[in-house]
Amino acid sequence: MTKTVFLAGALALATALPAAAELVTVQSQKPVGETMDALEAAVEGAGATVFARVDHAAGAQNAALELSPSQLLIFGNPKLGTPAMQADMRAGLFLPLKVLAYEDADGQVWLTYEDPAEMLSGLEIPADAEFVAKMQGALGKLTAAAVQ
């Protein structure tokens, strides 16, 4: 009986933990702020909406803590996000899209985002959905433009 309870508990815990989505990382030769400025301009230039830009390092500083430069851009385009939510409303948990710019311990700056196919894989959304491919393409183009 104890073994059954243990296995049931382990199974419940494993299914309760979110799967780690595949992360796509792009190297930048510019500082975090400049990289994020370029990303924000690329997003707006593509007709998407920037909802927020979060400066994690500034937040840490306000709490008297230290954190390497890092900023998160939250943005979206209803032409891509709405079809995802029409397919499965729970996609709204993962949308709008997010890209993180950060400086690692060696001083290298990176842009990182979740691959939309992986991010939405646990939902009732076909892996070959056209809007997923469009999200992947948009994120690839936007991050490439930001690091040039």
C-alpha cells in the first residue's frame, strides 16, 4: 500500500510540474539596453503591440539587491495570438510573447525566448498550426534584427 501511495504521489507531482519549453537563444554584441531598444523598434516596426518592458535589474536595485542587466519585452499581435486562443483558450496563459535580454556572468548579452511550438505543445493546438509557424518566424526575424 505504501508503495502505491508513493507512486501515486510521484505521478501527481510529475504531472503538476510544467514541462520546460525549448529556449531559443541569440547572441548580441550590444549592451542589454541597446539590444532591447532594437528589439522594441523591430516589434513596433512589424506592427505588433508592445505591452510592457520590464527591467529586472532595476527592480532588484529597488529592493537593495544586485542583478546583472536583464530586461523582458512583452508583446503580441492579435493576428497570431487570437487564432491560438481560438484553438485552445489556455494559450492565453502563454501569450503575449516574451523575449528576455540579459547579460551573463562573462558579460555576454543574449536574447532568449520560448519556442512557440514547445510552449503551446501541451494544449489542444496542432504542432503544424500555421499560426505557430508564423510565431516562430516572427520571433526569429525580430531577434535577428535586434542583434544586428
